[in-house]
Amino acid sequence: GAGDRDVVPVGGAVVTGRVTNDAGVPLERVAVEFEKLDGSWPVVTDYTDAAGIIRAEDVPAGTYKVRFRDPVGEYLSEWFNNKSTKEDADVVTVGVEGEVAGLNAALSPDPANVVDPAKVLISGTVVDSAGARVIGAQVDVFDTPTDGDRPETIEWATTNRAGQYFVKIDEYEPIT
């Protein structure tokens, strides 16, 4: 029966920190990814809140490399302690319980994601039913085929932290 087995506690520690941009402005919805050094699972992912705070609870004990990744694409990823590669990242050790504080990062803007207003075809803002901005929504632009049942996505964009999206012209040729 169940009394014949060893019980291993699963709990874990709380890991806290803050993610900002280079100017110190908090970044919401940055993925903070914990990868175990030995390659075993689990790989833990948590996201920053509106104040840029990360509070990952029940992180299993172990040694990790931690990556800060912007799923919205406005900022470049980095590894813990301002490192550009996993190999160079500082190791974060998490105990069975307690708190590991100071997991902080300042992310730099991704130069590939700079919007040139002269190359924007369509732009707008996505909000929810309460009027709050929606971060990371995908906005698809469809063609207007003669067969309305078979539209194709011809371009797409992701909303930024202000809920804004910008569809670039790049190779767009207007229909005349």
C-alpha cells in the first residue's frame, strides 16, 4: 500500500526579481525561463507583472541558467547577470525552500523591431472589453480573394506593451 513507499516533497523556493528596460522602466510580460544545468526537467517559465516583477513560486531545488526573453519582440533576450549567451550566464542555485532574490535584468531594445513610420501600412491598438490594452496579441492581415471562404494571411504583427500594432509595407504592392 501507500504506506510502503517513500514520500519525496516536491515544493520549492520562491525566486524574485525585476525586469526593466535600459532606462529603468518596468517591462510587463517578459518570460523568465529557468533551465536546469543537468538538462533534466522541469524547465520553469514565469512572466513579469505590470511592475516588471518576477515572483516564481515552487521552483524546484537545483542549479539553473536563467534567460529573460521578450515574447513581444521589443527587447533583446539576455541571460542572468547581463550575459548574452547561455554559456556565459551566471548560475542561479535554488534551495528546497526559502527565497532567492535579486534575479534582475535590464533589457535593451531590439534594433530589428524599430518602427519606421514611412513603412507602416496598417496600425492600430487592441483593447479588451474593459478598454485595457492587450499585450502580445497577433493581428493578421488577410487578402481579399474572389473566393471569400479561402482567405490567406498575407502579413501579421504582434501588439506591443501599449497594445499597438504596426503592419509594415516591405513588399506590399497596392491593387489598382
